[in-house]
Amino acid sequence: MEFQSSYFAVSLSKPEFIFLIVPVVMLILWQRARSKGKDVIGFSGLEYYLNAGLVPAIKKRRLRTLLVTLLVISAGIIFSFPQLRTARPLLIGPVEELKPVYLFALDVSGSMTEPLGGYVIDGQLNLNGPTRYEASEKQLFRFAESHPDAYLGLILFSIQPMLVRWPTLQTEYDFHDVLDEGLRFTNPLRNRTSQLAQFAGGTATLAGLKMSRETLINQRSSTRSLILIGDLIDNIDEVIEGIQDLHEHNIYVHVIALDAPEDSLGMFSSIFAKQESVRLYPVKSAIELESTFDEIESIETQRLTQGVGLNYVQDMQWLISLIGFFIALFMIVLFETRLHKSHN
């Protein structure tokens, strides 16, 4: 639950605790109403101190009811884990700065070793162009280098998904340590076979999307985005199912379809035509892929701007607890301390 304005936003991680205090507040008010008008002495034990300038007990009861109610409400707010988001860090208390999170889900199945655009382009053999994997690898490196302040993560999926990089700022190698293995079984850069090529096989896209959801769902960030890169050749129904699940969890999805079949593109577009948070980018060349990444960066920049820049988060439990402490202290001083004093 979140309440947002142009200057700040207040969110409750567990708003259900607010509703749990409603019966307690209702009980307090009911007891207050039940005792009203009864034929009882109108003092609460402090009648000995009326001459000292204390207010009558009827006013004391009202004040006590108000303070107890505020104390119960404070407890409910504390357990709902309130957080305050602002455009600038507050001067007191610990503050966390939110940053965008980008998770890449890259298809490393065998079909990604085929030339981007196909083996034949305009009647000419396409033997010297980059493969789908190589073109994707190049743009991933470029994206990582241009976003040093963002949390970047990487999932590779083939016969099964593998989370090789949890979203983090620690991307000093910009994915080179993983992707430079290449999908060719013999890696010319090393005197051994490619570990990534040994992992490559089938296409478990749905499993990769489920892992992506579990990775992104609890990320504390200004924006959360999944960038799926694959050829969408197999199991388009599973891809659609996984994307729908991500959309329901408010995760923005960019789908880069490399040489995808027209029927798969058509089915995907018909399902997500009205979903602004799901974007499809058909790509058939390295130039188109570079333009696609530029467009994705532009969209993500707009999303950050639309978020009003409320990227500083402060846990407000400590402040509400401090307020509750002073309420309880005031009640003790007002209703207990003087009452238990001895007098001659």
C-alpha cells in the first residue's frame, strides 16, 4: 500500500496490521461510551489533587482514551513497516538510496549460434556476420558500461535456467567473465572447451522467466525491468505465460526477439497489445539490435523521470516508536506518577 504525492511517498509493507488494531480501537470507544452517563463519581482517583489545579476526572478520561487510542494506532503502524520516500535524503535517521534494477535473461540454446538475420540475406550467404549470441553479447557489454550506477543481473537459460549474476553494483567485469566463454564448444581465447557451450542445449524459457520473477519481485529499487533476449523459436505459449506472470507483479518487460517466427510474433503481440509495461522488439540485424537497446535505454530514462525522483527511502518504524514512547511516558506522568505520591 502506497500513498504518493509530488514531494514524498509513504508505503506500508504489511498494511494488514492496520486493520488488526481496528477491533481494539472499537473496544476502547465502546467502553468509553458504555460508562458515559452512569451514576458514578466523576473522578478517577485523582480527586485528591483537584486543589492542586488538576482538571476534573471527566476530562482526564477523555484525554486517557485519546492517548490510549493513539498508542494502539502507533503500534499498528509500527508493525505495518512504514517507509518514507523523498527526493532528498533526510537529515536524521538511516537513509537508503534506490537505484534502477535491470535483469537480463539471455537465451543460450543452440539456435543462438546461428547468424543474426539468417544464413541467407538478400540472396547472399551470411557467413561473416555475428551470431545471435555474439550480437547480444556486444550490446550487453555496452549497456553494462553505460549504467555503472544501476543494479545489473544476468540469467542464462538453456536446458535449465541459471542465475549467474544477482542484481548488484559490483559489475567490474561487465559480464565479460561469464559471456566471454562463448557458445562455441572450442573457445579460441582459452586452452579448454567453453563451459557455457557445455551448459547450452534446449530452451527452458518458462523456467528462466519464473527465476526472473523470483529474482526481481522483492528488489528494493526505483524501477525493475527484465530484458529478455532470445529467438522465441520454441514454446511461445510458455513465453507468454511467463511474461503474464511478470506483468501481474508490476515488473516491466522488454522482449528482444531475434529472428523470431512471424506466427510467434503475431501471437505475442495480440496478447500484450494493450500492456504498456510489456514491449516487443523484433530484430533481424546487428544495427536493429543496437537501435533496440538505445530505445530501451530511452524508455527506462523516461520511467525514472516519471517516478518524480523519490529515490531516498527511510524506515519510519524508529520515528513512530519514538512517538509512541513519548505518548506512553506522558500517560505515566499524567495518570500514575502523581497518583502514587504519598502525602501527609
